[in-house]
Amino acid sequence: MNETLGADWFQRHRLKLRHLGVLLAVARTRHIGRAAQALHTSQPAVSKAIQEIERAAGVALFERGPEGTRPTPAGESLLRYAREVFGTLDRAAHDLQARAGQEIGRAHV
């Protein structure tokens, strides 16, 4: 990644979790069109999201070739973090559900 990136690069470029979801879908399907179908969106929307995050990061994240769309080394790196982010959010949701279940049986005096 380039030197101008700071800890807040994702926010400065107004990137959202949706961008990471698109990256994960493209990596999983190895195809922009199939990723768009899986996300219930259009192929141009998926391409645009990839372009936005590549512009923000300053590196190519995917290579397109006859065998499909494959992550570059930089793409693989960002995908690891994207998986971590979504894994953390899943764990947070489970924790909140568990806490909500605990609250049901309590009486506050």
C-alpha cells in the first residue's frame, strides 16, 4: 500500500462494509457477474465498488483472466482483514443475542 494511507484511510475514502462484502463475494465466486447475482445487485455496481476500494488503497486487488477474477497479493491481504471484520461482527451479534436472552429472566428492583 502506498505511503499516504493512514489508519483512517477506509473512512477518509468513504468506504463502507458493503465494499468489503463485495470483495468477499468476488473472491468467493471468482466472477464479477456471479458476485453481483449473489449480492442481488448489478455487475456495474460490483465493478464500481471494486474500483472505489482499489483507488482508495492505491493498488489493484483483483486480476481478471481466462480462469476468472483472482485476488492479487494485496487483494488476499485485504480479504484476510475483511473476513476478520465480518467474523468479529458475527461474534458481536451472537454476544448481543446471548445478553438479550439473559436480560429476559431478570427482575430489576
